[in-house]
Amino acid sequence: MNNGDARSGRWSWWYLLFVVQFVAVLWPPFYNSLEPRWMGIPFFYWYQMLWVIISAVFTAVIYLATRD
Amino acid sequence: MQEINWIALSVFVLLFGLITWLGFAAANWRKGDLDLLHEWGLGGRRFGTVVTWFLVGGDVYTAYTFIAVPALAFGAGAVAFFAVPYTIVIYPFLFLVFPRLWNVCRKHGYITSGDFVRGRFGNRWLALAIALTGIIATMPYIALQLVGIQVVVGALGISGTGLGADLPLVIAFGVLAAFTYSSGLRAPASIAIVKDILIYVTAFAAIIVIPIELGGFGKIFAAVPPEKLLLAVPGPNTTGAYGSYATLALGSALALFLYPHSLTGILSASSGHAIRRNAAMLPGYSFMLGLLALFGFFAIAAGVAHLPEYAAGFKQFGNNFAVPALLLHSFPSWFVGIAFAAIGIGALVPAAIMSIAAANLYTRNIHREFINRNPSDRQESQNAKWVSLIVKLGALVFIIFVPTQYAIQLQLLGGIWIIQTLPSVMLGVYTRWFNDWALLLGWAAGIFAGTAMAVAVNLKPAYPLALGGHTFPGYIAVYTVLLNLVLVVVLTPLFNALRTRRVPLDQTAAADYFA
């Protein structure tokens, strides 16, 4: 019985992508600045909004990679 | 005094009527025997990926969130944006932990986290602690949803004195109570679809229209006082605002899916795959929440706080009036009606799920465990229906007679309390190594220390922990759940050695946690 990591509950290296998003958004020194702005929006705001999208893509990738 | 906005009110009432009908009609949706608790209280565990997306989205991103997060941005600035990292880091937990929990719960017919802990650790007192924590943490949350309704009703221009002022709230509550009683979880699931469409329409219209009206994002951010735009850079020997920002996000994320209403939403999914897919799809709501947080800045830039027509609203509701005032200021009346209906209906969805979740906990882990050990299926679901009514009535009485500030403070404490169930529930999904009494003691220590710390800082979320000349301001929930865990790990071998009676049976087997 070895049909996929998510199913057997074992560790998958793909889960490291989760760690990346944790570090990216839980370390405020990375993003607590006004510049560079985008469309007039300070970096602090668009950086975190961008990570919402990146983390969703990561999760989708992990889902597809660990599915059966 | 503000006049009644008839057009907006008509649209609002029309949409409210629509969802009332939908709530009752939902009883026949994917029809099941509503005399069974898992049919009434979990919709028969039959919701696929898309319905789960709407249901959990409507459940977790509540009307109160949509009012309070922009209000915090409006008043305090950048700190409010912690909601974004918060709603990013919840999804790895949802992806990894909860499909396992879903599997084991379905296998054994568990409906609540208390059921799972009872089965896993075989200790009904630990299950009781989990259930009580869930119920008590949920009650003020329901009350806050009603605050969401109060604010939009006030913004529609309906005001009065005495009990007359609360009439719209009582009507909304009556509708909510009736369809929850008759349709169970199917009602909020079907209403969530309508509500979320309205919310998305509102958010995207506002994010396009308002910046154009105000002359672009550059101008909007220029109107915000500079000290509010970023987190304060920490001084020497402290992690300052960075520490509290990050721990608030992390702690809130860890607590979120321990709340009974979140778990009810997750357990009603039709498979573990539906949950995993949702971990990738639910960030759609996080993105919208981030946009909504920016509305607080829009409200600053539009200067609504200084316009005489909104003075009464701000006086009554404080910063929570920022978003309604902004919408009134920026949109024609008919669209305001849609937006306010989205917020008002948005309050009913989580309130319904919360009352169902609390009712499930009471029925399974208190009534069945301690009062009537062998209820019939019908008795059990009837019991839950009545408890859901009592829970909502309690929330209504609370919000009418007690100052809103207390509900907010209790909700803050609720977050600190609910996270103490993490070792039993989230870690319990992975291991049975912990001793059941050690878990109970760790829980008690976490609750006690968390409450004491919160009281010491006047019921604020962050506590300035001092260690070796350094200060680490951080979310109390994170500090106290660590204390809880350390205690559990230290006490487990000790209690195991002292155990005279046999180890309680684990009902679950390793294979139960997988599809």
C-alpha cells in the first residue's frame, strides 16, 4: 500500500512550500516599508496581498503533487 | 438625525425576504432525515468542494470581520492588516490536519471536537472541557454578528429609543432562529451562496469605483497619517510591533479552526479532498478581506468622519461605522441596499452555524454524556434544535442589554481560551502519546494564565513578556498555548507512571485517519 503521500499521511517534500509562505508573511522586517510602491500602494500592503495569491498557488501545487 | 433611506431599505428588505424563503426551502435540499443529528447539524456530510467553499467562507469571514477589520484600519492603521498574514497561514493547517480529522470523524460518526477527544483519549471530563470551551468561546462571537446587523440597520436610518430601536434585530433573530431550527446546516449553506455573491459584488465594485472617485491610490494613502501606514519599528531590546503583529497572525490562525463553527463547516464537507481543494480556494476570501481592510483607508481619505450626516452614526457605533458611512457616501441608494444586505445576511450565516455548532457540542458532549446516556436519534436532534434556539436567544439578550464593548472583550478572551484545545484536538489527530489528565491540566493552566495575562493588560490581545532584559510583546494565545504544551509534555510521563487503573481505550485506529 503505497499510493501517495497525502493519503498515507507521510511526509512529502512538497510541504516545504508551506514553510516558505510562513516565513514570507510572519517576518514583518521583510515588508514593513513604503517603497517600492505599486500603483500608489505602499509595499507593505501589496506585498502581503501578493502573498495571498502566491500561497494559494503553492497550496494548489501541493494538492496536485501529493494527490494519489 | 439621519433620515430613513427608503430605496436602500427596500432593496435590503427584498433581499432579506429572499434569503428567508431560501432558508426554509433549504430543508428539502439534498434531502435527508432531519431527525438525525448528523443530517440536521452537519448537512449529512454531503457538501462538495464548491458548497464547502461558500459555507466555510461565509462561516469564517464573518460580517463582523468585514466591519471590524476596516474599522481597525480606519482607527489604528497598518496593524489591521495582520488579518492578511493570518488568513494566509491558516490554510497549511487546514490542508494538513483537517482532512485527517474529517476521516476519523466520519468513520466513527463524530460530530464535534469533543466527540473526537472522547473517542481518542477516553476521558469524558477532557471532552467536557473541550465542549465547554467551544460553547463559551462561541457565544460572544454570535453576539458580535448581531452587532454587524445593528450597524447596517442604523446606517439605513432606522433609529428609535428603548426596545423599539432593537426591533429590526429581534426580527432578524426570529428569522434566523426559525430557519435554523427547521433546516439545520442546510439553511446557512444555501444562504451563504447568495450572501457571498453579494459580498464579492460589493467588494469589487468598491475597490474599482471608490479609488477613482478619490483620485487614485496614491492620493488615498497620502491622506492617511504617515504613522498609521506602517508598523512602528521596534526600539532596542524589544520585538515591539513586529512581534505582536506576527504572533497575532499565527495565534489567530491556530485558533480559527478549533472554533466549533469552523469545525462544523469542515466536517460537513463530503470528502478530505474537498477540504484540501478548499485550502487552495479559500484564499479568495483572504484577498477580499485584504481589500476590505483598505476600505478603512478609503474612509479616511473620503473624510466621512467629518461629514455632519454621519456624525450620529459614528457617535453610536464608533469606528465600526466607517465602512457603512463610506458606502453611503460613495454609492447610489440601491447599491447601498445590496451592500448592506450582504453585511446583514453575512451576519446570519455564521450566527446560524455557530448556534448549530454549540448545540451539537451541548447535545453530544454534555447532555448525552452526563444527563441521558441513551437518547433516541429523534430526541438527540430535537435536543440540539432547542439548544440552538437558547444559544441565539442568549446572544440576543446579551447584545441588547450589555454594552458592545463586553462582547468584544469576551470574544478576545474566547480566542485565548479556544486555542487551549489545540493539544487535544489538532495534535491528538497525530498522536495519542499525551496522557488525558495531563491534557486537562495543561488546558486549565492555559485558560487560567491566558485570562490572567489578558486582565493584566486591560483586555488587549498582546502581552509584553519580559525575559532577560528583553521585551517580547506578543499575542497571549500563543504564549499560553506554549505553556499548556510544555505542561502536557512534562506531566504525561509523570501521570502515566502514577496511573493505577488501566489506560483508557483509544476507539480510533491508525487507518481511520486516512481515506
